[in-house]
Amino acid sequence: MDLCLAKARSCMKTQYERSRVSELAHEVLKQKQFYYAGKPQISDAKYDAMESELRKLSPSHPVLAYVGAAPSATSPRITHDVPMLSLNKTYKVDDLHSWVGEEPIVGTPKVDGNSLSLVYEDGLLKLAKTRGDGRVGEDVTDKVFWIADCVPKLSKKLSIEVRGEVYCSAHKFAQLVEEMLERKLERPTNPRNIVAGMLGRKNHIDLCRYFNFFAFEVIGVDGLKTEMDKFEFLDNLGFSVLPHKLLKKAAEVETYLEEIKQWMDDDEIGYDGAVFSYNSLSVQSRLGNTSHHPRFKMSFKWPGLTARSKIDKIEWFPSRLGIITPVAVIEPVALSGATITNVTLHNAEHVKAYNLKRGDLIEIIRSGEVIPKFLHVVTPVEGDFDWPVKCPSCKSKLEFDGVRLKCLNSDECPAQRSGFILNWMRAVEIEDISEKRLEQMLSMGLIEAVHELYTLSVKDFLKLPATKDKMAEKLYKNIQATKKVPLAKFLNGLGIEGAGLRTWEKIIEHFPGLEAIQRITAEELVEVEGFAEKSAEQIVSGLKDRKDAIKQLLKVGVTPSVQKAKFAPGEGPLAGKQFVITGALSMPRETIEKMIREAGGKAGSAVSKNTSVLVTNEGDSSSSKMKKAKELGIPIWTEEALLTILRGV
Ligand SMILES: [Zn+2]
């Protein structure tokens, strides 16, 4: 190639790059300002792409170091003594692996909210600040007193700073929308934006009572050694903390991400990824910060692609519990290699909160393998939302319970009946009967209720389309094989709202036997650790509703079995002793607690005068449980000491 031409080309390229850099820098800064004002104009994915292009072209561009927009001139500005940096972010699990290296880390889900700093003096909340640009934030103290989780007075006279995330859950958002419309305020676009918007307002600040706060950072406390200690410390002070988990190896990261992804998408709270921190605080302080982010923290986001499309219509589907779920049929749009035509709209309350209807232009997101999710309305059309008055399956009148539309005709609604049977078949693991086959069995009148599965003969199955001798025999055998079923699976098969397999296993530990469980009261359930009053009531009333179904199942010979406990109540090597665990052990805490109970002992969550032994592998731990145990003179055992006794069982 002509040397002159080559030179000209490279010159052109740099010139192009230079103008591209300033164009990008301008746009990134502008979008940051919109974002922090609570009115983002583009999707996160688009913004991230722009920012990473800028980083590639000009890695040290000053715009990249801005954590947020400078606070508006009208609110009082407050400097952060310790800067509130943003987090280094990756979309790749491989990046996480190499960052983790050999260090134990702590993982938490990442709430899609707004960062906040609470400053306490002698235990009293004196000042609350937004993040602002990371160095200077806005004083929002008057608003924060409306947020219940922002503890106004600590149980101890400490002078500390607590940081965390303010957010608005889906249910509270719906209530907030209603109240804002009553006050003739503009309809908010989504939970994240309204939090930022409300914190920047001067009036209607009482609406901040619809927000919540998760604490994840504390500054100014001596003696904490690990990130896990920090969470325990904040928890003991009365703050809500995010679920957090200690991961000892990089290899555990992937499983952890899968685990949280499973529940995150359907949760009331909006999440947008996960955050990982090195557990050791001395490692953290050794690594320190760049001007932009701490080196000891890393956030992970699932690569999610967004798209926009118009709602063509909203369809409503009844489930096995009679809940009628809305699904938007949208104009087909391509998204991460698939053509999307349906988007779940969660529940009736959601449709109401966002005033969703035919013609609305909406933004949707698809991340990982999950079904695309509705994000927010881009351009609404005139008019009001609308929902069905009758059940699409049985035509009986629907009821709105404040969150969901429900068909109360549980005995006769065909959709609920088939949903109930399908749930049973999955729970007790009846194989080879697909949903389609079940529909055939129902429509041909072979069965009407779940217990009738067990009275079907090989002959009955031969009546099904495309079912020959061999298959009919197999179906018969598969069903009969599930007559002997573990009690937890039996109960799970009853499809009671608010209880999954793990819940039943836990209940069985305390109430071993079907009869005992059918006699439980809500009060008794609440005493079992981890049961909220509402879910206890749900479970008890669910069991009552299933009384007939249970009776019928037992009558046809279904026999739920319970593993016999090794010891009678009040016996066993740990009988009469209460154990409390602090710090990480070699097995999940739940497993060890189960072993303790099986050996006749009790597992407690806090150290008190009733505690017999504190179990820990960190003899030098400075956790509050450890301090309390030492104060009360409670014996401290290592995990090994406990296991030695348990092994002798
Ligand atoms: Zn119905």
C-alpha cells in the first residue's frame, strides 16, 4: 500500500476516534445525569455498551470516573468523608473466576435501588445522604425518617456510618401509584425511578414510607474481621440485611448465581445482578480502591437484552390455585436469538399499577434462559386498564384480593382441577404422563380427582389415544409405584400455597407424622424458626382445604412414610441442650442444625442465657454472639468437638 495513503488512513482513524470519544463522553455524562435524576432515557444495556466503548477508546477519560451526576443546586450538599464509589462490573463468569482467585468471598443479590448513607452519632440518626457524584451527595435526612428500615435509634450508643440501598418493592410500588394518582401527581414509570425522584423532592415526602432499605456496609466499627461479621453486626443493630452467603472457592460462584437467579426473577424486590466481596477485611484494606471502584468488590450482571414492542392484547390464564395470571401478547420482536410474542405481567396488581392495555409501547428484557419480563411502559396510549370479571375456565365470578385475581370455585374449576392433579404427579414423581395425556384423561372422563389416578386399571389406559399394551402397563405401574411416598413429597403434592418441599421437610422435623401436621395451629407453626405469621396461616388453612383430598388419597392406599427418629423426644446425646452457631462451618448451617436436632438437641439463632454451647471454627471471632457467649460464660466448642459427639450417635 502507498505509504502516504496508509498514513492518511491512520490519521483519519485517530481523528474519527477523537470525535467519537468526545461524542461518547458527552452522551455518557448526559445519561448519567438523567439516571441520577431518576429519569433514565435509555436502557441499562445501551448505556453500558456506550460506556464500555468509551473505556476502550479512552481508558482514563475523566467522565468514566464520575460515579453519578453532581447533585442539583437546590438541595443542601454534603461531602462524604469516605467516598461512595461505584462497583466494578462484569457480565462474564470467567472474569469473576479470575478475580476471585483463592480468596473466600461473600455473595449477595444486587438490589436495583439507590445508594444511601446514614450517619449516626451516639446511636442517633443525624444525617442521611444520597450518593450524588460519590464525593458530594444531597442531604435527605427529612425523607429517611419515613423509611421504616432506616433505624432512627440504634440499640447501642455508636457513632458509625451505615450504607445501603433504598428500594421500592413491586407491591409497595402499586400502592404508591394509587396514592400518587389520588394526589393528582404524575404516574411514576417504575420503582427505581420513583425512589430517586422522591428523594430529590421537597414535598409529599411522606410517600417515602413506601420504600425499604437494605444495609450492606458499616464504617467506623473496630474489631470486625470479615464481611460476614459486618452483616451479622448490622443484623444485630436491627437493620434489614440482604441474604448473604460465604463462598470458599471460585468454583462455587456459578452454582451460587444459578441458585439466586431461580428466585430473584419472581421476587417482589427488583434485582439487577449480584455483588461479591472478599470476606477478609484485612485483604480488603490491603487492596484498597481505584479512583472509581473498590478492588475488593465486583458486581455481576446477567447479560440481558431489552427490546420494545406494542401490546396487542392481554390474556388471562388460571393456575392450579385459581390465580388468574396476565400475559401480554405483543407484536413479535427479535430478542437474543428468539422471536418473542408473549411477556408475563406477573399479576393483576401489576397491570393496575402500570395501567397496562392494548396499544401501550413497552420495554421488555430477557436475560439468561428465562421468559422475557416486562420492564416499564415507554409510551402509553389513552385509556384505562381492564381485567376479566369471569374465570376463563369455569366462568365463575373472580375476586381481586388486592394483588391477584382469583377464581374461588376450587372444587369445580377445570383449570384448577387439572392443575392440582398435574402438581401432584410432579411432586410424587409419576413418570410418562405428560400434561397433554392428563388433559386427555380428564376430557375422556377417566378421572376427575387426584385420588382416582390410583384406581385406574391397565384397561383404562388402553382407551387413551396412541396407547398400546406396553405403554398402558407402564403408566399403570408408574402410578402404583408412587403409593408409597415420603411424607414431605405427599404434602408438597397437595399444592398448598406458601409451602414448598423444603418447608414441609422442616415442619416434619418438628411434627413427625401426617396426623400431627393436620392438627397444627398457626401459633405452633410460628414458633418453628423462620415462619412468618402470614405463611403459617396460609399453610394451616391450606391443610384444612385439602382435608377431603387427603382422606381420599389415604383411602385408595397412598401411604405417606416418615423416617423414624433415632431418639424419642427428650432423649439423645444432645437432649436438653441448645446450640448456637457463629461463623462458617464446613457444612451448610442448616445441615448441622438438622444433625443437632436429630441427636435430641435444639438449634438457636441468638445467644441468650438459655444457650448451652456456642459452636464456631473461629475461636478468635469478634462476632457479637461470641462476645455475648463469653460474657455469659457459655462453653465454646469447635465444629470438630460437636461432630465427634454426633458421630458416636
Ligand atoms: Zn375457574
